[in-house]
Amino acid sequence: MKSNNLKVTEITSIIKFLEKELSGWIYYNAIRGRSLVATVYLIFLKYLSDNEIYPQDKIFPKMEDVLENNGKIDGIFVNGYLREKLAKNSANEDIIVKYAEEIHFENMPREFINILNLLSKFDLSNEAEMREVVMSLVMVLSTADVMRPFKDEVEPIDISLILSAAELLETEDNMDVYDCSCGVGTLLAMSSNTGCNIYGQEENIDKAVIASILLRLAGAIDPIIEVGDVLQNPITAQYKDILFDRIISSPPINDKNINAQKLFRMDYINEFLFRDSLSESGAWIYARHIIKKLKIDGKGILIAPISILSREGVTQEDRIRLAERESIEVIIQLPVGIASTSARQCIIVLRKGHDEYTENTNIFMIDLSSKKGSDYIKASNSIIDYKKLAELVFIKEEIEGISRLVTLSEVNDSDMNFTPAIYFRSFVELLPKNEGIDETQEVLEIHRELLKQYEQTEKELNFAIDKYMKIRNNKLIKEEC
């Protein structure tokens, strides 16, 4: 088939239209309302069909012929085709095949031929167009909740955060790459070379299926994506002999709401650094897992809420311990609006580090949240010029008001606050600005007092949480006895 030379915008529109059509009630008996997963799955079938060597082996024309003759598609035949293709080069077909068995092609309405005709616009045997399709899927999936159909207002977003993290990871062929909470696989798809050995874990089955398919579309060979929660049953326990060259993750977390009971009862404590205080570690538990499973010369990327850089209690203790062992290499405070979530985000670059305390430890900090920082890093068509950011990190260039090495003693003087902005901006600059307010000394004093009250409230909250957890843990120990 000759390539249609479709561009990302056209492909994105087609994908959105496909998902919207499949979310209609006439398809419910066939796909049970899982329209986004079905869309990605059908694109995968089209990819397999387009790359058949012999025309008679292509499955898409066969399905079109059946519908044009008012017949019903044989679901067993389609699933058998998929299983055969995956079995040729895969030891990890289970979640895709399991999902495929839940699609009832025999229940597809006559209108399904319109879906197939629309998919026929793609030439997925063409490498250039295949790359455009993968990029479009990453953009669409970055905005999507896989449990719900699209709304009209959903548009592809700026994915420079994903591209920045991928560029910083620096993957090479034959590396072992792991994402402990991979979601729909967008980070792995953008950061892994074709020759990488890919491992991922995702708690939601629909997201795991999409991740497994997306990675194959991106060129990965036999990616291992398993369903499960890393905090309860990390897949690394199944691969104890593997330490990873690269680990990247953006777990869907709220730093104030890590499930303490889940962590306290976990049986896989050896998969996490330090082996203590797991139930109170907050979001740093993911960093501790990443560092534990890295090779000596490995690199980890954690995308997380910026709140993990300043909270007190065990959360603070964890980041101090990680910094002292030189496991925190870079902290990047990102521009506002970089992600689909409203929470402010940061990128933390991690390395293996060592168990000995180093007095001269420093962290390279970058503040892109200020006007100066966001203007410096902005690209012509996105919030971040990800290649420029990667170069800044790799050479650790110090730019006034944007980036510099911060010593651990400086961090200690700032109450162990790891937020980059406080090392580049004055107190006045950090205060929220409102039009019409005269920044007089009196107003500044009010702001200072409010900040003190906020800090005191944070301390009291952390103290209450610590006290509750101690009481609760003692109760559980007594019950077990």
C-alpha cells in the first residue's frame, strides 16, 4: 500500500474519532464500553496486518470482505491470528491475548466497516508513518483516562515533559529499562531504543494492555508488562538477578496520600532501599525502589509532585538520606502547566550512590518555574525545549537565576527544603503576586506571618500522622502476637 503521508494532527483526529465512535452504544456488546483500549488494539491489528509479507495473510481485508457481504466476523479466528503473531516472537503475550478474548467480534454491528475503512487510511508498514502514529498515540493517551471515553474538549497536549524525561534518561541499545508504574507506557515508548529489554508494571489492566501494545508499535521486541502494584508485589522480585541500566517512572501519586497500610503489610521489603519506615516514606518510596534496582552506573528518572521536596517527617528524612549517599543528582522544578495535572511537578535524576556519607555532596538544581527559567527553556511550539534542557543537565551549566550546584550544607541551612526556587529567588519573588496589591513592608510582614503559620500547621500535621502510625503499628503487632 502506498503511504498516505498522514501527519500527527491528522492521525490524532482519526484516533479521537475512532474512540468516540467505538464508545457508542451499538458497540457495547462487542467491546463492553472499553473504547480507548479497543481503539489501540485495532490499530495494533492493523499494524500486524500491514506488515504481512503475503497479501493472503492480511487480516484486515478479510474482515472488510466479511462485513461487505453482510456476514459476521469470526472472533475465534481473529484471536487465533493475534495469538499466532505474538507467539512467534513473544514470551509475554498473556495480557494482550486475555484482553482480545474479551472482544466479541461476532457482535460487531454492520457499521464496524466504517471503522475498518478509517483505519485503512494508515499505512503501518511505512516506518515514517508508524512513528507519526506512535507520537499521536502518546499525545492522545497523555490526556486520556482509559476508563472513560473522550470528551469533545480533550485535545492532544504538550508532551515536552515526556520527551524531556526520555532525553534525560539516555538509553542505548541492549539496555535493561524498567518503569515501576508505567501507566499506558508513554514514558517507556518515548525513552526506549528498539534494542532495549523493557520491563514495566501497572496496576490497571486496561492501561497495562495499552502499554504492551504501544511499546510494540514503537518497535520494542517482547516487552514484559505485568499487572500489579509495585508497592505490594513488585515484578523485580521475580527477576532478582536483574539490576537495570535505566529506570523511569511517573507514578500517579499524591504525596500526602500514600497508602500506609498497603506499604506496612508488604512482603517485598528487600526491593526497596533502607528497608525501614516504608509506611511513612511518602512518594520517596518510589525513589528508594528505583535506586535499589539500579546498576552501579545506572540512571533513574522520577517525575513527582513538587511537594515531596519540602514536606517534613519521614519524607524529609528519606530525601536527606538519599542526598547524603549522593543518590540525588539533579532536581528540576518544572514550569507551571507542563502536565495535564494541576499539581506542580518536578523531575528528579537519581543514581545508585553509595552507603558512605559524603560531606561535600551537592545537587544540581534547576528552576524553570520562574519567568526567567520558563523563558529560557521554552521552545517555539512547546513549553520545554527538551534537548536544551538535557544539554543543560549533562554539562551542569550554571546560569544565574536558573541553575547551579547547591551544597548539602546550603540545603541544611534552608531546613532541608530541596525546592530549587528558594535557591534562586528572593523571599519577595517567591510570594504570590496579585494585581492591585502594594508590596509595602506591612504587606510583606503579613505574608511572613502567614508562611510561619503554614509551616507550623505542616509540623503539627506531620507530628499527628507520625503519632497515629506508631499507635496503629503497635496495635497491629499486638494483634499478630
